[in-house]
Amino acid sequence: MIKLNRRETLALGGGTFLSELLLGGAFASAQTSDTLTIAYNVNLPSFDPTVGPSAVNPTIQAIYRAIYDQYVGQNPTFLSRPGF
């Protein structure tokens, strides 16, 4: 683990900012594409959201909502509504 004091942290941030100004965003052009990347710190047991631990874990369900459309949803009073 790296431990930085406040002065070192500010110097590192300032150096990063200045290098971005000097390079003019040269690295930003390498990241542009038509791909959307969604990162979560949870491993998916499978890509089927209806079986096993995937069906009951709310953290994993948030990942599935980002990938799949819901045909039927629930409002805050637990009544059914069209998917969103």
C-alpha cells in the first residue's frame, strides 16, 4: 500500500494536470470508441439473471438492469408496471 502525505498528493495531482495540458489530450484519442464499458467490483456467476444467486442478490441485479430490458417492473409500492 502506498502512503502519501498531503504535499505529495497535491504534487502528484498537479503533475498529472500539467502533463495533460502539455500533451494536449494525446491519450484521450486512444480511448474513444463505440464501446460502452460498465465496471462493477462484483463477479457475475452467470449471465442468466433468473437462476441461482443471480436472482436474489440486489447488487448483481443492478448489473443485469444495465444489460437487459425488463418487461415488467415494480413501482415503490410493489405494484407491477411496464418495464423501463
